[in-house]
Amino acid sequence: DAAVALAMQRSRFPYRVVVAGSDVAQLVAGLRGVGAASAVAVAGVPRTVMVFPGQGWQRAGLGAELLASSPVFAASIDECGAALAPWVDFDLRAVLCGDGWLGRVEVVQPVLWAVMVSLARVWESVGVVPDAVVGHSQGEIAAAVVAGALSLADGAKVVAVRARALRELAGSGGMASVGASVELVSRWLVDGLSIAAVNGPASVVVSGPAELLRDWVAGLAVQTRVLDVDYASHGPMVERVEAGLRERLADVRPRSAVLGWFSTVFGRWLDGVEADGGYWYTNLREPVRFAPVVEALVAEGYSAFVEVSGHPVLTVGISDVVPVVTGTLRRDESERVQVLAAA
């Protein structure tokens, strides 16, 4: 009766607000806080992009609450776990409920891939099906699966094999985030360092040999942050794993995507059939052209961007150019409530 009343009998107004909470006190507080700033005008269905980030948002307990409260999420995690099983030495559910995996790239990247794919399924279950997908670094593997360019089995293999390749590079390099434009950072670079990612108008990632990178960062007069990785992806140091990576991914069989997929490797739309083993080496070797891709999509009329992750890492960098931006989950907050609030 309540569902029929909500769907068929309530008045239609030009504005609406949804308040989410896990108890009465939170709901009452949310209602009291409703005002002009929190009301969202309903003005038709926007063209929506799902954004899948690279790593950096891993945390203990990631997805544990949704495993218990969302049958859609739990079922997808089990499917991803079965797809990963031939390529990894861990149980996906056990890892998500523990904390000993956070520093192991060969575990982190497959786990984050599974969480992103499963969060996308949750979004789809509440009616949010993207018109296009974009992936940042390893996030492109999840984007390719959601777009239909890779099967779940091939996506699992790509992410696991790629993560093991990064393990081979461990200890040889590093990466740092620099708060300046790509034009400025390019002028400041020294031999041996390269642009690894362009995340926003004033957000650039640089990669290279660890000691050289630390010395270079120390001499900058802008905000910087050395990332918690011991390898230098998206740069020349990746070339030492090229032959092995191409060989191990030679049997990946991509197909035409059913959703639009805008590549941050090439900066253009892909059909999907390009996503063979060679593409995933290039994805690891070449810089991530995230900011230019976002600008191109906005210019084409895509106005709502959903970051599919356990904590927003890319939304801040694109909020100045995208009309509507939301994350999915946030660390230290209820996953169930955050999904509802984001939706």
C-alpha cells in the first residue's frame, strides 16, 4: 500500500529532497537541515558517466557492510571471486572482512576491481545505468567489464596479471601528486621523471625512480604528496614487464561494448574490440589522460558523473567542470546509508 501511494498518488512537485539515515535521530536531523541549498531540481534525465578510479581508496572493512545488507552487491562479489579464483591465492570475501591486504598490490588491485564492478551493479539495481564509462589506470579494467568490452572472466585475468606485473616492479620507483597544471609540471620535470596522470586543472601525478622523485619533490614550492606505492607505473620503467605482460594476456578476447567507453589511454571513444592484451600493457605504460577526457565528455553533453569507489578520489578534481558529481561510498560512514544518499 505504501509503495502504491508513493508511486501513484503523491503530488508531483518541481523540487524534491531525499533524506537517508540509519535511525530516527539521523532522519529527523536530516529533515531539519533541508533548505534551498540541499533541494535538487528535477529537470529531466542527465547523460550519465560512471567513473572508475585507480587505487588509493582501499581500507580495512571495505564492502563488509554492503556484503551483509545488499544482496546485489554480495552476489556480484561472489561472481567476481569465482572469476578471480584461477589467478589469485586469496578468498575475496575473506579479504574484504580483514585488513592484512592493504599493502599488497597483487591483492589490492583485484579486490578494488571486484568492488567497483559490484558497486556498478548496485547502481544499476536502483535504475542508474550509465550512458558512458571512464576508467583511471586500473579502473579501466572495471570500466571495460561494465561496458561489456570484457567478460567478467577476462576482466579478472587482466587485473590479476597486471597486478602481479606491478609486484615485479616493486622497490624500483615511486609516484607523487603535484598541485599544479600539467603545463607547469612538464616544464619543471628533470630527466628520468615523466607525467603519469593528468587528473585535473591543478592535479598531476609524476612517476620515476624513487630517490630522484623524492629529491625533485623536495625542491618544489607547490603542494605535493608522495603516493604510497613503491613502483612507477605509467612511465618508461614499466617497459621491463612488457614482454611478459603481453604474453600472459595474449588470449584475452575483447568484444564490442554495449555502453560508450571513452579511453583515458588514447583520449577517444573505443569500440571495445581494442581491449586486447596489448591494450592493457599500454594502459599501464602510458599516462592517464583523465582531465582532458572529462572535459571532452562535458563538451559532448554528459552532465552527471558518478564515481564508483569506496571513497571519492577523483570527484574533487572534476567538480569545477562537471555540473553534477557524486561518489558512491565514503570511508568512516555507513555504506548502506551512503549508497542511498548518493543515489
